[in-house]
Amino acid sequence: MPYFVYMLLSKYKGKFISYVGYTNNLKDRLTLHNSSRGAKFTRGKKWEIIYHKKYLNKSKAMKDEYKLKKDYKLRNKIKSKFI
């Protein structure tokens, strides 16, 4: 089963914010985030997927998700393409 690492973008109080996560179903996960049933941080905001990468196993996806969450330079580089 494939897994995905994804990055979401939303505008909140005049600023662009991002969220990074992993899932095995991108469409359903985005629906959960936008219906306020996803991660607590994402509730009440409208999100769009600006980045995703496919992995063949969950372990590798989780490792790369963690790296992307901590690498603010890379996150800002990705965000800047959409702002």
C-alpha cells in the first residue's frame, strides 16, 4: 500500500501557514482536514495540498515526514512557490 507525505497551505489571520503530515489516502485526508475532523492544528481553516510525495512503505514516509516538519527552510521554499 502506498503512503504519501504531504504539505498543506492555508491563509489564517493574514498569514500563510503550513501543515505537514502523512497518509495512505490524500483525498480523504484533505477532506478530514477541511471538515475540521483532522489534526487539531488544522481545524477551522481551509487547506489545499501544495506538495506530496509517494512512498512504498509507511516507515520511510514517517521518517521523511518528520524531516520535512523540522526543516523550516525547505517548508518555506515550497510555500514561496504558492504565495
